[in-house]
Amino acid sequence: MFFKPYGFLGNRMMDRSFAVGITAAKIQRIPDCRLFKKLFLNVHFNLISIIKSCYFSSMHLILQTPRLYLRRFTLADAASIYQLNSKPEVLQYLHELLVKDEAHAGEVLTNIILPQYENNLGRWAAHLKDTDEFIGWCGLKYRPEIDETDIGYRFMPQHWGKGYATEAAKYTLEYGLKTLGLTTITGRAHVENTASLKVLEKIGMQYIKDEVVDNCPVKTFIINARRWRK
Ligand SMILES: CC(C)(COP(=O)(O)OP(=O)(O)OC[C@H]1O[C@@H](n2cnc3c(N)ncnc32)[C@H](O)[C@@H]1OP(=O)(O)O)[C@@H](O)C(=O)NCCC(=O)NCCS
């Protein structure tokens, strides 16, 4: 069917069309109106496909994983960025200031997050497929000062420890190396950021060195397209 790539939205849309669904089920049981039944079901399912297509064409979808979908942020995401970047535990190991309100989050979007999309890279909003809940971000960022593309991720504390970072990062690496054709991706985490270091290891990145970046002691990992294919 033409909406197949967006099949993961099925449950949600089926919920929305629950009332219509009940009517469809009732009509199924009427024996003498087969043609009407067929017509009704056709209209019903076509309507669902159209709604699904509209929903996804209104967002810039980047990739999906078994449990998540990743899309580009827009200026309408200030509340989500505020939720995430105003939590001290989220920024504990990062060289960044806490976001103080939604206006400040809007500046982060305008000045930091959205300009990265010019290179087809960037940090992408991660949502749960089941509920559409925003749970954090994952993505690739080009750093011109060192000519490197690095992987980054950040999730809401209530969703830590569920494997989401590993899942999102794994598919992000694949997207970067396969779809975008990057030859190398770098990853860095503070030496005490055990969870992040574990994610880098679990997605197959190779530790290369300890260094100091932005006054922070970090461990640096790397993966290249050849190693990733193995
Ligand atoms: C780092 C971060 C993204 C990890 O997210 P997550 O969704 O909890 O990660 P996962 O569930 O995929 O877990 C990855 C591994 O780390 C382990 N882990 C998670 N939290 C941990 C902790 N506090 N201490 C030790 N290990 C931890 C998990 O058990 C898992 O390993 P396992 O599969 O062997 O059990 C999350 O903690 C976060 O958003 N931190 C704040 C932002 C940040 O530091 N980003 C990284 C910047 S480099």
C-alpha cells in the first residue's frame, strides 16, 4: 500500500479512527449490503492513508528504528528543548549552560540546531513510535574547526536505561555511513560519563585516545565505513 513506509503510525491512526472502525465492524455484520460494505471500507482505509501521508509530509522524517522515529527539529520545538536542556542531570557532563526558559530554547534552535541542517546533518528529535512522545535527540554534527563529523545524543532522564540511546545511535551511524556516505564518524564522551561511553562501545565505535576538549577530559572514539560494514 502506498503508505507502507509509515506503517509504524498504524496503531495511532487506528486509535484516532476508532469510531469509524466500530461502524465498519457493524457494517461487516450486515449480510445484504456487500457493495455498500466494500465501498465504505475502501473509503475508510483510503482516508487513513491520506491522513497518514499528510502527517508525515508535514514533518521532515530522517530515519526510524524499531521503537523510534527521528525527525528534524523546527522552531516549534522550543518547549521540548527547554524540557531537555533545563535539567542539570542532562547537562552534567556537557560544556553547556542550562536553558532558562522557552525563549532561550528558541535561541538554541535558531543559532545552534537548525543551521546544522544545511549540511544534511544535525541533531534530530527522537520520538517513541507508540505514543509520539518526544524523548530526546540523536544525530550527527559537522565540526569545521577540526573537520570531523561527530555523533551525539541526549535523552530525557525518565527514559534513560531503556536502550533508546543505543538504538538511536546505531541507526544514526548507519544513516551517516551508508545513506550520507560519510567515511568517518567520531564520538566523544566525558571520562566519567559511563552511560555515554557504554553507548559508544555498544554501537561498535573504537576507542582511540583520551584528550582534553573545551577544558573537559574526554575519551575519543571513531568508526569508519570499512569497519562498520564488517
Ligand atoms: C548518555 C545517555 C544518552 C544514555 O542514554 P540511555 O538511553 O540511558 O542509554 P542506554 O539505555 O542505551 O544504555 C546504554 C548502556 O549504558 C548503561 N547505563 C545507562 N545509564 C548508566 C549509568 N548511569 N551508569 C552506568 N551505566 C549506565 C546501560 O545499562 C547500557 O548498558 P548495558 O546495555 O550494557 O546495560 C543518557 O544518559 C543521557 O541523555 N545523558 C545526558 C546527556 C549526555 O550525557 N549525552 C552524551 C554526551 S557525550
